[in-house]
Amino acid sequence: MQKICGVDREDFVRVSEEVLSRYLMMPDNPRPERVGAYLSVFDKNQQKMLLVIELGSCKPEMAERWFHYSLEKVDRLWNNRSKGHITSWQSRDQGTYKFGGAITAPDDSKGLKEGHRLIGSLAGLTDHSEEAILLIIWMKFQWLTLEDANKIARISGNRLFHPLLKNCNDLFDQ
């Protein structure tokens, strides 16, 4: 069975779907009509995509665009690694369709070392929604610490992260 940095692919997808589902039920969800997104996971060491999957249900007329944005965010974060970027928010430019919603562990992260290998990207919701969901998933698998997640959320001014974290606290006990 394929693993993503030591985690069974099926477990990773199950947790990702659960975090998305909990996010979609939150009253803080700014775009409740959007109920799906594309998730991409890139391994920096192997320099290859490990996973691209639709979570939830993307609107058919938007699916190709969101698929492209998910890949673009990974590529942009990868290409800005020498600048120390840990979130695609740091190179965000809405005028050229470059959005937030991708993360990677900071170099000084105390999360599991496997997490340093990954870039995660989500596209189909809002920039902050996508980032918050990724932060929870990465924390669940200990690829990021709470300190790392807070650092990334501060960069983007993400106010959705802490409400989603509260809504997902029980996932860390499983």
C-alpha cells in the first residue's frame, strides 16, 4: 500500500475528507456553496507528486481550474523554497491568479522530519479555508507542530485556523 511519509494513503485521504467535512459545517465558512477541492501532495526529496485527488465534490465547471490551481500552488511554493517560503500566501498575487492555499513545514519545525519533505496544496474553497484545512491535516500526522501552524496562519492572517482546530480537536486523540 502506498504511503505518504509513513502514513497509509487511505488514512491520509480519510482524515483529509473528515477535516474538509468539518470545515464545511462551520458557520464561519465564507463560501458554503463550495463543497469540494483538489488536494495535491508533493514530495520535495523525490521531486514528484504523490497524490492529486478531489475531496468532496467540485463543481464540474470549476474542476479543471481548481485542479490547475492546486498544482500551480505546489509548483510556486517549490520554486520559492530558496526564499524561505512556507506558504503560498507569501507569493500570492490574485491579479495573476496566484492564490494562497499551499503549505510546507518551516526549516526549524519540530514536527516529524518526514513532514519537511512535503508540500500540500488545496484549491476550490477560499485561500484561508484551504490553508486551515491543510494545517489541521499536517498537524494530525505530526508533520507540523502547533507552533508551526500558528506561524503559517500569522503570515496569511488566517482567522479560520483556530475555529477549525477547535472543531477538529478530537481527531488528535485517534
